[in-house]
Amino acid sequence: MKSMRNGRDKMRTLHIAICVIHVVFCIAFITPQTVSASGVKDTKHNLSVSGPGPIIALFEEQVCVFCHTPHNSHPETPLWNHDPSAEENYINYSSATLQAYATEAEAPQIDGFSKLCLGCHDGTIALGAVASRESDIGMVTIPDVVEFGILGPSASGYLGTDLSGGHPISFIFDAALAALRNSQPALSKLNWPINDPDVKLYPTQGALGVQCSSCHDPHRNWAVGGWPPLWRKETHDDVCLVCHESTDPIGH
């Protein structure tokens, strides 16, 4: 009798262990995708008919298809679906104090994740131009915002090919750059190394540096109040101060 009870206890213990393993497996392999998909669905990057913004497709119901495909993807990054922009003559950011490169003419070519972002945001290629479809996904037309499926200059996400008014992108950020910048007494300092769980350096120019995705999360907006768009932290400063040292106001 005691032997039978011990046997049942062992079976019960084994059953509980299997259930625990199953739960852990689900958390490890299912939850991240579920959270990511849920996040994208609530942002302007949801261009399907269920999107929360005015820029949406005519009929397309799939959310992820505008950027990703499980088969026959572009080689720029795994599972990338959207056709990359062929534009090469961007006007890049430059300033007298920038240490990453000397002049606008010497700015490195936009590459990596930033180039993928510009596939929609530079306004040279249709939002629905994807590798997995024989023809572009049709988009709702909004005069000067989306015309012929292409993002227009009145759209909030439109960057165009003149990138001189934003933050520099596709440049190497490393110890050498930080040392060079920090050797200039009149300039604000750079932090190094960058070890933040949210704001990261990404591949560029054969090394690691700043890309659009360093500050912006394409899948979710963490900013309180929703601004800046698709921001990687709760406030504007929270992101900036990962790379830039805080400076006192003038006169203090």
C-alpha cells in the first residue's frame, strides 16, 4: 500500500515538473513575439487596415508584412520584406562641432537599419513595395500625405532625402570618437562605453555606431505621452543622456 502511494507521489511530482517545463518553454519562446506583435499593432507602423493612424492599406489585413516575410526575404537583414530605397544622394547632417566626420561631403553612406527605415521614410518608394507580393500593397490616398502609395511631404513620418536637420546616423561611435570629442573643452562630452539595455549601437561602416534604431524602437513607443514617436525610453532626455553627458544650463 505504501509502495503504491509512493508511486503515485512520484507520478504527481513528474507531472508537475512537466507542467513547469511547459510553462517555461512558452514564456521563453512565445511571449516575446506576442508582446512585439501587440506593440506594433498599436503604433503608426501598423499600416494594415486595422492601423490606428490615417496612413493605412486599402485591404491588407496583415500587420507585419510591410516589413517582414518568412520566405524569400531581401538579404539586407533576415526576413526583411520591404524593398530598400535606391536613393544614394542623401544630404547628411553636418556641423562645425561634429567629430564623426569633417564635412557633409565626407559623411558616410547611409547603411544598415537606417537604410531600411528610409525605404519608407525618404518618400522615394511605395509603402507597400514588398518582396513577397507581385504588386505593391495598395494604400489609402491622402493628398500630400500618401499619393500613389508613397509617403508625401505632409506626412508626420516623412523625412525626404535631406537629412541635415536631424541627428547624424550611420557613423561609427567608439572609444576613439568619444576621446576625440571629449578632448575639445568647449564641447559637451560623450559617454563611453555605451552599456544600456534600450539604447544601443548597431552595425554600420563595418563596426558599431548610431542608427535610427539606436533611439527609435520600430515595434513600440515607450515615451510617456507618445512623444517622441517610437522612442526607446520614457522621456526625450532618457535616450539622449545615454550617449551625451548632461550639461548645466548656461550661467550655472
